[in-house]
Amino acid sequence: MGYKKEYYIKALADVAKLRLTADEIAKNNLLSVYLAHPDIKELDDKMNALGLLAVKSAVKLSGADEIINLKSEYEKIDRDKQELLSKYNISASSLKPNYCCKNCNDTGYVNGELCECVKKIAKEYYYNDLCEKMPLERSSFGSFDISLYPDDARSNMQ
Ligand SMILES: [Zn+2]
């Protein structure tokens, strides 16, 4: 800890981009599966509808039995879906976002604390910044003026 705030802000933005990319890839995979196999989309639509019903039941006091029924129906459809996926040779994990950091799922936080991945990126930004400020790093061999060095150092270089 202890780097400037701007390094963490940049690192968090990077992690957010990774998360967006992973979400986007999973979404595209899902859409192409839906295009090729409308029967899978149909099951997903049913499961989404059941999920909404469960939320509605949850706000009712008498909803407990309903939720249990909805849940078993949901699980049945989910099993059908898993069967279809294996029938079509689609891995279920390809439909879920594959986040770079398994600790924070690329959210940047674990239990309200900055994740190690953010600290690591912030550290890299810190060192990059540090290197840029050092004149030695800037000078390429093209702009290298050998006459500035003492004679014995020069003979070592040649
Ligand atoms: Zn992380």
C-alpha cells in the first residue's frame, strides 16, 4: 500500500475493462448458442420467468410454498438445459464470463477491500512512472553520446 491514489484509479479502470470484456465475450457466446439452438433459449426464457415469479412470491408472506414449487420447476428445466448443452457439445463454462481474477471476478474488491490484482497493477503503474522519470531509461543507444564517458569506460563499450 501507499502508492498515489491515481495509480489505484488507473488500476481499477483496467480491472473494470477486463470485466467488461469477459462479460461481452460470454454474452456473444450465449447469443450465438441461442441462434444455433433456439431450444436452449426457450429453456433460458422459462428459467428467467420462473426467477421473476420467485421474486414476486418472496415479497408475499404466504409465498413460501410457491417458492419451493418454483424452485423445483426451475431445477428441472435447468437439468433439461444441461442435457441439451452436452448433446450439442457446448461447455456451460463458455457461457459464463471468464474473469481474469478469480478472487474478485474483476470487480477490484473483495469484501470491500481492494483486491491484490488491483494492487499489483497499481504497483506496475508506479514503477513505470518511476522509470519514465529516470533520464537513463529515456536515452536510447541512438542518442547515446559516447564522448561524455571517460576513456577507459569508452574502450569497454566499443
Ligand atoms: Zn482481483
